[in-house]
Amino acid sequence: MQKNSTDLSVVIPVYNEEDNIGPLYSALKPVLEGMGINYEIIFVDDGSTDRTASALEDLAADRHVRVLEFRRNFGQTAAFAAGFDHATGEVIITLDGDLQNDPADIPKLYEMAGRYDLVSGWRRNRKDPFLNRRLPSAIANWLIGRVTGVKLHDYGCSLKAYRREVVNNLRLYGEMHRFIPAVANWYGVKVAEVETTHHPRTRGKSKYGITRTVKVFLDLITVKFLQSFSTKPIQFFGPMGLASTLAGFAVSVYLAFQKLFLDKAIGGRPLLLLGVLLIIIGIQLIGMGLLGEMLVRVYHESQKKPIYALRKVLGNGGGDQG
Ligand code: UDP
Ligand code: MG
């Protein structure tokens, strides 16, 4: 066991989980101690309005615990992103703060993270309501698999293990955390799936409803677009633009021929409108592709911008290393 390096960072986003913090910590602690490695636990308080913050303050006395407190509720994805930014471990494991994921699964994921870059939990016997949870989730998993080409049984499971390099490359937005395996796959990481235990929620309330499905669907469109075209927008818009311009041009030539050589009136013909429209749309599309090319350069070359604002960082600051 090396003294100054962290083997494992456990990242836990919590939002109004006052009654879960204590039991979660008690369940987590013996598991992590039993692994005989250097670890840290990073709680990200996502702007809780109940007593979560004070419960976490008590835990920060443990030198293994760090607490990041958001200024307001930025959402689970932002909480993960903050945890990743502050984690110092070689392996990073995320889990829910409501004890629905089982801390006992952590050693298994940690061990697998030695062989894979990303290990994703699969809640095979998921203990959530069928109609508004498991059903939309099953459809989403199927759809995400089809669209992104990365087939997992359970994209929504928060219990995942990442090797450090994987999260270093991630920039997360929207409800994007559930697409990490798909996004990461496009960096060429090795993804594995492992069955994990799932428990029903016993304390506190779920933070999501059926409306999440819509957000996930919209994010899927973004992910697909970024995955396929983000580095080559002109190749996406260009062909459509060229086809449209050429079609418009052909229509115009046809009409011009009729006017000039056959002396027909073309002013009132719908075809004229179509021809002009096709040319304008075509040029617009090509222009959009070119604008996209410029944006892509800015996007890829600009500095890192965090998607959250921290109020304070409690406990083991991670800065005292070396
Ligand atoms: N969570 C969060 N910010 C939010 C919503 C949820 O940090 O805006 C946390 C929440 O405290 C829990 C985890 O994300 O630890 C999963 O949330 P929840 O259990 O409500 O989701 P479900 O299991 O019902 O899908
Ligand atoms: Mg839950």
C-alpha cells in the first residue's frame, strides 16, 4: 500500500437524502476498510434543502471523506462531474446516495476495473415500480443501444467503475451521465457489464418522474449527433446542401430555357418558387456546415469550463499530497 496515492475514489451525489447519509456511511465504511487499499469518499451535496449538509459535515471529520457542496441544485450529472474533477483515485466508483445500490458490490467492480476501463452495473433484479420506471428504462436501454451501438442492459445504473483516464476525457452536460459508456466507447475504452444488487428505496423520496424520459431522449439525439458528426459537420450538411442547390439549379435552367427559347411565361409557376427555394436552402446548408466547422474548432480547443459552482470543499482537501 503506497502512502501518497489514492487507489479508489467513491463518488456519491446526494440531494435531500438526510436519512440516508448515516446508514450509507455505515454500510460503506467496513467494505472499503476491508479492501485494504487507499480510498476516499467524495460526497457531492447537490444543493440539498434538508439536513443533508449538516449530516455530511459530521462525516467530514473522517480523513477519508470529502464533501463538495453545490450552491444550488445542479442535477446528478453535474454532481458526478464535480466528483470526477475532485477525485484523486486511480479508479473511481460512483453510486447512488439512497442505498439502492449495494456497497457490497464495490470490491467486485474495483477488481474488474483492473481489467477494463469502465465497468457498468446491471440491476438485473431491479426493485423499482414497473410502469413508470422499469418499462421506460427498458425501452431507453434498447434505444440507446441501437442508436449509439454500445449495447448495455442497464444504462441507468449509477453503480459504475471508471479508470482515471476515462473520466479525464469526459465533459458532461444535461442528463448525460447515463450515456457515459456510449460516450467513452467513442474514445475506445473497454466497457464491461456486471450484475449488481439493487434494493428498494426505504428512506427519502425518488427525485425523478416519468418526465426524465423526455430529457433522456433529447440527450440521446445530442449524443448521436456529437458521436457521428461533431468532428465533420460539413460532411453532414454539405451533401444535403449540394443536392438541394443542384436540384434548384436544374429547375431554374429548365425554366430559363422555357422562357428564353419557347417564350413561355414562367412568373406564375410554382416550380419557379421551388427552384429558388432549393437554391437558397442549399446555400444555407453549406453555410451551416462551414459555421459548424468553425464551432467544432472552438469547441475542441477552448479551455475546460466547469458546469457547476461550488460553495465550499470540506474535509481532506487532496492538496496535501506529496
Ligand atoms: N440526485 C442528485 N441530484 C438530483 C437528483 C438526484 O444528486 O438532482 C441523487 C439522489 O440523491 C440519489 C441519486 O442521485 O443519490 C439517484 O436519485 P434517485 O434515487 O432519486 O433516482 P432513482 O433511483 O429513483 O432513479
Ligand atoms: Mg434511487
